[in-house]
Amino acid sequence: MCLVGSKSTGEQILDKEKIVSSGVGLYKDEYEENRYIYKGKSTNNYITFNNETAGWKILSIEPDNTIKIIKLDNIGKKAWDSNNNNTWESASLNTYLNGTYLKSLSEEAQNQIVVGIFNAGEIKYNNDDLAAQIDDENSIKWTGKIALPTSSEYIRSNSDKSKCGTFNKISNNYNSCKNTSWMYNLNGSWLLLSSDKDDGSIFNVYDTGDWSYQNPNRDYFGVRPVLYLSSNLTVSGIGTKEDPYTLSK
């Protein structure tokens, strides 16, 4: 273990950041205790992982001081599940991400990943209560190494809560919401969650920023991996695109 001043990965990043309550920056998550998230359009949460300089961004600093990150470029368009089922545990995309894709990462990157808990519960389309939606997401938990972003993470990345703070609000205001969220640039992608519709569909975000739900076997949405990194890493850099956070043992 090699920690700066014996501080964890998350603590080191928090030391470099200023916690804000408005505008662009790092916020305390109001929905989950002791968790920190980035909000706003031009956030400095870039991170180098798998030798991809500034190729990922930090989604959250978790209560256990691991960090959750998302790949900026999608790794190709794939079916969520080739058998058209909507259960993440058995999804073909899950098998691919935690098999072929995981093995394609560098040895150093694989050693930095830790097993995490991902929320994969069914959520209601166009709901207007984010706290209730998060409860629904938390109703099913999957433990593993690599998954996908959730819709509440997409919503929580927006700094304009009054216009863009719920699923329904983003649906109605997506043309303006794209200007107050760094995750807008990750659109055209599958999400982790299934819809409450009876057809077994899965949520996705269009390139426009609007939501939809599709059959899991459709292969025209991008895949952006999400994973947790160890709390026992040394952090350098300041999180900008020019000087991204860089981690080492």
C-alpha cells in the first residue's frame, strides 16, 4: 500500500477539491450520505485509467473512499442482452464487460479495479421524484467489477435542479439540460436499469439527451463502462483535461 500521508484515494481527491453548493464542481450528494458527486457542464473530474490519458471521468467518491469512474468514449454498440431479457445479472453485456472487456485492460488497470455494488432495480418512466427513483434503483443490487451508469447518476450530474432535477424534468427540458451536465456528452448509451413497462425494456439516453426505453436485444446503443477503483491508490494531478488525476499503487 502506498498512500500519500496514509490517506485513501477518495480522501486525497477531496483534499484537492473545493466542495460547492451551486454552479460547477464537486458536491455532497444530498441523496446518499458521505458520497460526493460532480455537477455542471465543464467539470474537472478527468482521470487517466488503463493508459487512457483523461479518457475517463469520476462519477462519485464513495463513502468507503473508493472512486467510481466512467469511460468517456463508448466501446461500441452492443445489445444489452442478446436473449432479450432485462436482468443485468444474466445479461450478455454483463458477461462481455466482465469477461472479454475486463481481460483487454492492462494488468495495472485490472489490479486497480475493486468489486463494487451496482444498483440495477426497475424504475418508473418519467417519474418526478428522484429520491423515490433512487430507492427503486437500490431495490436490486448487483455485485461485480464493471457495469453501466444509472439514470439517477445522469440526473444528479446536472447543476440545475429546478429544471433538470428529475427524470420528468429532463424529459421536458432536455434541450436546456444539456448545458448544465457533464454527462450530456455521454449520450447515445445504454443505462443499467430496466423500465416498469411490461415489455421487459431497458432505459437508454439518446444523443439529444432525452430518455427512451428499448428492447434489450437491440444493438444500436453505445456502451460506456462504469467501475470502482481501489481506495489504496496514490493520486497525482488536479483533474483537468490537461492534468488529469492519475493513480498508482
